[in-house]
Amino acid sequence: MLEKCLVEQCAPTLASLKVGSLFSYTFSDLPSFEAQALFWRAALNTKGLELAVLNVAAGRALIYVYRVPALKQVLCDREVAAFLTECGYSDLSPQGALDLLRRKLAQGDSFPHEVGIFLGYPLGDVLGFIGHCGQNSKCTGCWKVYGNADEAARLFQKYKKCTAVYKRLWASGRSVLRMTVPC
């Protein structure tokens, strides 16, 4: 059920603690999945969030849920924009950047590590991951940390607590939309 995955995988984004969340969703019936995705895209949009299906292959979808204003702000950062431009992103609007990310994912050659930017990871950690080939991080949680490990650990704990609260509230009957903080 897509709703359960939204709670389990996107709680910090729904709570406005994080720019975006990315998760893989397995389905057995493509038309049913497409209907669920359309429903949740429209529902989340009423709160100012977007649900984007970035890739679909072999019964799996890669889904990105994000806060449009927060992503715009990230993409406007001078250093982030310079990095993404080096990665081939010429259109740094949220839609333009996501279109290129979709194309890169469809090529399937390798996973585009700049995706961390879209998830709100610090640029230093994204660059560190690329530069160290995913090795020698200071700590690991939601991502591999190469910069401020103390700040990252605080964020990881905040995201973990948020997810636990959202899962508990959802299990007790609270709807995803009621728990979603509007933009």
C-alpha cells in the first residue's frame, strides 16, 4: 500500500523537516499503481508537496516526494547550482532538474549520486561521497557523512523520532494528509 510507504519513508518530508524523500515501491499491477500514484500526487499537492515517479521498471517504481519551495531554495544555492551544472543540469528549476534526473535514472548506467542534493543532504557530504567512492565516511545514518558528523547525528535522530511518531499516529487512524504540514 502506497500510503503506508509514504508514512514509513517520507515522514520527515511530510513534517516539513526535510526537502524530499526517495523510496522504491514494489507493485504487481501497473494500472493500480498508476491510479494510487495519481491519487497521492493530487492529495499531496493540496498541501504544496509533489509526488514524482522518477523511474518504473520490472514491477518497481522509484518515487520522490518533495516540498517545492524547499527544493527551489536548494537549487538556487550558488554552490549547489555550480555543482549541478557540472553534472549536466542546465535547467535548475525543480521540474527541469527532475526531468534530467529521470533521464539519468532511465539510462541505468549508474545511480546519479547528485540525488543527495534533491534529498536535502549537505553539498559537502554529497561531494565527499563522490570523492571517496562511498568509503571513509565519519558516520552513516540517512546518508554517509563527510562533513559535520554531530549535526548529521542530530538530524538522523530527529528524522527517526518523526518517523516513529508518524507511524504510531497513522496506525491509530490519523490520515497522511492530516499529518502533512502544508507549505
